[in-house]
Amino acid sequence: MGMQSDRRAERVLCVATGLLVVAGMTTLSGQRGGAFRESRDHPAIRYSDGPTSDAVTALDRAVQAGQTTLAFEPTTGYLHAVLDALDVPVESQVTVFSGTSLQASRISAENPRALFFNDTVAVAWVRGGNLLEIASLDPTQGVLFYSIDQEPTDRPAITRNDRCLACHLSWDTLGIPGLMTINTLPMPDDPNAYAVGWTTDHRTPLSERWGSWYVTGAPPTVRHLGNTTEPIEYVPGVLPDPAPVLDTLEGLFDLTGYATPYSDIVAMLVLEHRNHMTNLLIRIGWEARVLEHQAARPSRPASGQQEISLEDTAVELVDYLLFVDEAPLPSGIRGTSGFAEWYSALGPFDGRDRSLHHLDLDGRLLRYPCSPLIYTETFDALPDAAKDAVYHRLWEVLSGTATEDRYTRLDPDDRRAIVDILRDTKPDLPEYFQDTVG
């Protein structure tokens, strides 16, 4: 790529690293909640040097012990071997062409970055890049970032890469090393221009999502910011021009090496929900661990800027868990890659063959609006105080005890279905969930 392309990539990267004040954040500022205010290396956390037990740690140990091999392919390197080893489906592929990555200078509309994910692992590949990037959710340590050198060797090392924290530790990740989906408006061809962007999740209107992303499967009725490399004059509250409709990525760029010809809209929707939900789970777990540490040392004052309230954090988490503020989806959204079918087939299932992974896609993302990330090891590993606060608030909402107006969108049938599914699939559910749902 030429010098001008490199400079453009560097300017986009500034959005993620925090070197710029990013315009456009007003669209989401009202949705921001609290943030973790202690150090990631607080004695109760020890993010940098604490023990880890996530899937990538286990994979690296198996590779170094010679128990598992990772095949190297000329164009994709270790991509497919890692996806297979971590049970990440190729159907989850989504593609982004903003230079918000360690490999920004290699990313363009003709060579977008491809992301793949499941509920706990994400893998990023750039064609021609020298790294395969991985983010993995550890049950207690939160999101850990790794990379693999894209060079053939018998036992490739999967190493921690904390350079990723330049982007992945900010207010937008709730003050913890976390995940985010960045919407970046395509930049004008001007060497003095800087990128404009903001983070998105399931609360963001579709009209404010997917700048510098390719999106396949979106019907013509969906207004969004994706599928165009032309500069966008974004005005908050004003619908953008209709986006180009893409059934596949074929014809947009050379697809050599890409796992599928899709950047699936359903995968995009799930990814956006998953990223912020992950951060909320980590944050409440870390806060509870800090409180336990402080309780054991009552004579030592807390270093945080404000008192931690697990009850307040649980309210924020449960509202998001139950999609209380979900932006409405239009009818007619259908996936193109097979991801929707893969995701909806995931369990666990209740006695009526229902799963929290079941998609809806006609007006909302999930058939039963409760995040399936409640099944992650991270949720199960929450300290008792955090889990109790979450379950207590979850029951208040689902039982109808919480009467705030925002909960009226959860109709009685949804509440009963969610409780029934949880009763059958969450062994540690408190006894009070056996009571009658109002």
C-alpha cells in the first residue's frame, strides 16, 4: 500500500487508541453506565500475572506439549486450524475495513479484516498479515488477548499480547480489558482528515451502525452506515441514505483466502450484543472481588473514586441481559452464511426444546430475550455476592416485582418462558425462581 493509505490507516487507528476526541459519541452517551475504577492489577484481580484457564491457554499448552498440532496454510496461516481447535464456526465471519487493529496498515476495502467468534472466543485474520489475533474470555481474568506469528513451525506459540489494551481498555469497555464493536465513518480522501466513530451494541439504532463494515443479508428496508467506502456526512437523528444491498461479498474484492463470501448481518447483530454483555459480566465479577479484598482489610481505604454498589451494577447488567433497551429490528432480516442456523441450534434446551440461543429476527434478536451468555463459565465463576445480586435483580424483573416503565416491553409470556428455560438449564438457580411468575 502507498504512503497515503498508511497515513489513512493510522488516522483511523487513533479512534481506537484514544489519541483523538471522537465525534459522534453523543448518540450513545446516554447509554453509558458505570466503569471499573481500580487497576486491572489490583491484588484481587492480577490481570497481568494471575492464573488463567481459558480455552486459548489450554490450546497453547496442548500445542507446546505436542498433544495438538496446528496446520499452517499458505494464504490463511493458522486461521482454520485455530478456528477448528476453538470450535469457532467459519459461518460467523464478519468483515471490517477500518484500520482499527494492530495491523491497520494492511487493512482496506479491498483487504478487509475478517472476524470469527463464538460466545467466548474471537479470532481476527488479515490477509497478508503477520499475526493472527485472538481474544478469549477467561472465567475469572476476563478477556485475554493473544497473537500467533503467521510463520510455519511445528509448535507455534500463542502469546499474550497486551498491546491490544491500547484499544481494548477504555470507558467504552467499562474500565476493564474488554470487547467493543466500533462503527467508523469512511474518511474523505484528505490527508488532514480524521476518523469519526463510536461503539455500538444492541441498544444502538441500526441507522447508526456498521460504518466501514461490510454487511450481507440486510434487506433494502434497513438503513445503516455499512457497505460503502464513500465519505458519509452523518447527522445524528437523521436517517442515512439507503445502503448498498449485498447478498454476498463476491465482486467487491478478491476473496482469495476468505473463509466464506459473507459478512453476515445476523452474526453482526449477535457480535454487538455479545461484546458489551461480556464486559458487563467481567465488571461485576471484578467489583465483587475488590469488595471481598477490602472487607478482609477494613482498615485500608479503597483507592477507587467512588463506592462500589453491586446492586447498581446488577441493575445495569440485568437490563442488558434481558434486552430491555434493545433497538427494534425490522422484519425480514435473514442470514446469508448459515450462522443463524448454527447459532439457533446451540443449547442447552429445556424440556420443551427451547433455548436462549434461539433467534427471532422479526422485531428483535432473540426469541426469548435473555442473553445466552448467562451460561458462560464467567457467569458461573462470579463471586457469590455478584451472582446473588444478579439473580436477585433478574427475579425482580421477571417476576414483575420491578415496576419501572422500561420493563413493560417484557410481556408475561416472555417472562414465563425465560424462567421456565432457566429452571431447566441453570442448576444453580436460586430456590425463589420456583415461585409463580406474575
